[in-house]
Amino acid sequence: MNDRRGGQSEPGKSTICQLARMGDLVQMLPLISALSQVGSLKLICDADVLDWAEQLPQIDEIIPVNTRRMRQSTHGELSLPQVLRELDISVEKVSHFTDQAFYALNDHPVCDALAALVCHENQSLWVNPRLVLLRSYVRMIAAEHRWNRIHLSDLWASLAFPEKPDRNVNVPAKAAGRQFAKSVVEPLHQSGVRRIWAFILGSGGKYRRIAPEDFSAYWNHIAENSHIGLVLIGGRGEEELARRFLQSVDPRRNDVINLVGVCSPEELLGLFAEVDLVVGVDTGPLHWAAAVGTRVLGMYFAEAGFYDTGPYGQGHFVLVPDCPEYPCHPVVAEKCDYKCRRPFEDHRAIAELLKVINDELSPEEQSIPAGLHLHRSSLTAQGNRYEVVGGKANDPEIDYFADFVWKVFAEFDETTTKLAGIEDQYNGTGRSFQGGGIPRGTENQRDNFERLFNRWLGEIWKLPLPKAISSTAEFETKESAAGYLCAQKESLHQVDKNKSEFDLQKCESCL
């Protein structure tokens, strides 16, 4: 165990189990903010990202586990002894983690097995209607990707209801990391550089990458006398990407510093705090750069959906393809040979856009490369939002469903989940809501809303839970989640009905 405060740790009130990689770690910030308001907070994380977890604020204790072998076990039932053996963790280590709540963020049998072990005396500490709603929504939206408008950070933060998260919480760069960064970029400043960019060359998924030769072409279109310097960022094992970048860049340029594979997390965060703009695809370091507070431009395409995993915060930018199927399944992207990546090969246009963002100007429609849309992030009371910059407006049909989903997760109240006679409002399988509440709008709008709503409802009842959960507890939890979802739909219908009647009265009063 790693006690962040030193000495004897106090009994924790909440435990987060996050076994995903470095990008998902930092996207927990709103949830961490909410939970830290009510007591001490523990984190169970993968040992491979322990050094990144230690950069998170407001965590009192970190328990690393080795999940390398267990990551291959994505199917079938896993026994608790098997999990403990594979993770190399003892019952004694985890049996006292929490006395209030356990947040199992990964929809994975390993995470659930740990949760079942920790909360064996009180299963409601981790299995509750909020968790069922979240996981069933994620499963539904995985097949209906383009309809999602809620960031993963905000979904996780909703689990802490009624605690209110600080949406604008950042990761502070430590003094040692900032000192390292200042010493590294000092030669650039001495040469007359006024602003510094960082290019993140790699990505956790090879199909989400943009070739380093494209990055070097962007840089070659930035004039040498523009007073801009560049730092190359990447993890260990990505040194070949840096070599290809440097091989393709104008050999006369001496304003590039290669730091691929050499920075610790602390040093990298210090570097992000020192530069003015970070550019990369959907990858962990991009999310940490945004969390430090540095302006970010993310380039997203294929299956990388920016609404759910884009840069979180105020004033970041995302470039996405103008494709009706984006975001799509990898199989779809492969069939068209990743046509959605081709607009990012307009090197001059993207370089011009980077210069506009560098000058902190508001990009206009004409500055956006052909075949792409530019979105700007903002923080609202509900969470992270993205607005299209110039040109195409948001899809009103998607916005209509998104407003309903925002309401579901923002206003969760367990007192509304028990509906009288709810079992009579489902068909035989519990997969389709048979009551009223069909929202107003266009016919197509209503049809899509019904389809998405019923799919979500179906995922609630199909959601797999560990065998350690009793059948009674599983049914009651799912019934409460389904009841709440139906109640929110009835509420939406009533609001639309009242608005319609009000508009009609106004019209009649004018006659």
C-alpha cells in the first residue's frame, strides 16, 4: 500500500477501483473532486500506471495491483481465489478498504470481483441503481456511438450523487517537474522563441494514430521566423516515431527538442504546464495536458469519439471528420481504408489552423480545413460540452435525446425509482416500456427516441453482474434503475405537454 500522507492511514470512506490506463485515470478528476468533499479517498489502480496515479490530487492512499495477465480474461466467470492469485493481492489487504462506498468504474470481471470481495458484507456499497444506469448506458451507446453527448468524466461523476463535483479541477504540476521543463526549453527561449508547442506523436491504439510524417509536414509549414518552438512527446517504445518525424522535418530547423521516451510523469506534467499548445490524437498524455490547464487540440477520427473521451475543460479544440458515420466501429473504418483520416493530410491547412489557435484568435469557418469540423469545449453546470465552430449546427435530434440523458444522470433521486405497478408497464422480457410518455417533436425524432430509450432499458435487464450478487439484490437494483429511467421519461413528456399547452394558449390569446 502507498499512503500518500505518510504514517498510519485513517479509515477510508470511499474507494475507487480504476484498472484502466493513464487516460482514464485523469478523467476521474470530477469524481475525485466530489468524493473528497465527504472524507478520505482510496484508489485501486493498475501497478503499471502507479507513477501516473501519484500525480492525482486529493487521493489519500493508492493500492496498486498487477492486472497484466488478468487483462486477457475478458470472458467467462472468474472465481475470487483466481482473481486474488492473478492480481497478487491478499484478502487482508482489501477487506478494510471502505466503510461507505466502493466505485467500480470498469465494466470488467476483474474490477467486479474486487468489488464483490471488498463489499461482501454489504453489496449495496457498490451495486446500486446509479451504477446500473451508467453501465447499461455505456453498453447501449457503444452500439449507438454517434448519439452520445456525455463525457466519460461526467458519467463517473454522477455516481457520487448528491455530492457536487468541481468540474474545473486541474492537476497541479509539481515544482520539480516545472523546474525540469524550464531547463529543457530554455535554449528555445534564448533563440528568440516566444511560444512553444508540444506534438504527441503516439497513441495507445495504432489505428488512432496520425503518421509522424504528417506531424513533420505540419511543422514544415510553420515558418522558421514565427517565433514558435516545438517539443516532441511520446512514451517509451515510441522512439521510432520521433526518428521518423526528425527524418522528415526540414533539416535546417533547429527549433525542435525531442523528449520522446525520456520524461517521467512528473516531468511531463511540468512540460505541459510550460508549453502553450499541445497537439495529438486520442491518447492518455493529451488528457493529462488538458487537465494541467494547457490549451489542447485533439485530432479524432474512426472509433475515437470526442464527446465521451475528448479533452475535458474550458477552451480546448477538437478536429473531427465530416463523415455521417463518425464515430464508427473499427470494422467500418477498415472497410473504407480510414477515409476519415485523409483530411488530416491537408498539412498546410492544419498548420494555418494551428497558427490561428496559437495566436489565441477565435477560429472562423474559413480557417477550418476542408472535410473537417472544429469543436470547442466548455464547462457548464452539467459538465463538459462541445460546440461546433462555424458552419454546421448541432443535430437537433441528437440534442433532444442528449438533453434527456443529461437529465437522467444530473438529477438522480432514488425516491423516484419506485413506480407503482412498474412490473405491469413492461412486456414479458422487461425490454420495452409500454406506458405513455412518448415525447413530442418530429415523427423521426420520436421514433429514434423510443428506439434508444428501449435499447437502454433492455441493457439494464441484460446487464451481467457477478454471481456473488444475490438474485434478489440484482432484480431490485435493476428494477429501481428501470423505474427511475421510466419516471424521467414521464417527466420529459409532461414538460413537453405543458409547454405545448402553454404555446397553444398564447396563440389563442392572440386571436
